[in-house]
Amino acid sequence: MNTKPSTEDIKTTWSVDPIHSQLSFKAKYLMISIMTGYVKSFDLEVQTSGNDFGEVTDLTLVADMTSLTTLYEPRDEHLKSQDFFDVDNHPYIKFQSTFFEKQGMTPPSLLSAYRRDFKLQGMLNIKGVSRLIILDGEFGGISTDLSRQKRAGFTVRGKISRKEFGLTWAGVTATGKLIVADEVEIVGNIQLIKKSNISI
């Protein structure tokens, strides 16, 4: 007797669409304005279980820091140097999820099912230093493009201390003002393409 697998038995792989995705970081410059940097080349793969974008079971990000740009080449070269990311010795930043949780109401309510925000926890590795971080996210939903490919979108953001990852450069101005803040905000605007389904 043949039986159809339940939705919980369906495993789906999603891969990033680099054309419609953006990975950036922001830090205060001279403590009066925000400097934004972009990582132009990165790979992201997500595994889910259930129908469409169900429960996230695995998320892996690898960012190529040689592709970093702040739209100003001298600053880019400084950020790629040993003062910061040291891309000659550590060309990649890696993030491996350990926990993904959709957020609901407290106490629970009928509206909980419609909440699209989530917490993403995982190990972030920069310059050989790994630390557990927690990111806030919002699921944008599912859509089908003109080629009938199914897509999922979401946004994640969080803040880290760059010094905790070995980016300890602490330049100051002649008046003693810090040039680059320690706190860095990470922002990902991501669109994924559904690659395959596997029933187990």
C-alpha cells in the first residue's frame, strides 16, 4: 500500500539569489554618521521541513570578504588589511545556524499564527574567532516568479562587537574622537530560490 509522506517529512533546499539579495554592515564613523559596507559575493543555503518555507532546520552563510566595498577604495583596502578583516589570511566569514524560532504572542493568541518575525541564533566566525550571536528577522513570504520558480524572502539584522572578533583597530582623531565605533550592525535582505524537495 502506497502512502503519501506527511508535510513534516518533506525536506526542501533553498539557495540565495545573489541578484536580489544584499548583505551589508553599518558602523558609526567619527561617532556622528553611519558608514555602510557591502559584501558583494556570498553564498547562503537553507534547509527547511514541511510545506513551502516551513521549519528551518539548517542555515549556512559563507561571505567572501575580498568582495567587500564601502564605495571608497582606500577605505576598502584598510578594512581588508590586518587592522580589520585581514582578508589575505581570513578571506571568508561564516555563519552556521544553531536555532531558528518563529515568534508568537505572549500570552498566545489567534494572531500568533500570522506573526512573521523570528529569532535566528548561530555561530559567527570572523578571523578565526567564533561566537554565538542572535539575529532578529522578518519573513517576507513566498512568491512564484515568471519562470515559475518558487521564492522566499526575509530580512535579518543584529548587532555585534567588532573587537570581540579580533577587529581591534582603535584609531582616534587629533581631538581624541574614536574614528570607527565598536558596535557593528549586520543587515541581510535575502531572497531564496527553492531548489529541491526530498521526502523522507
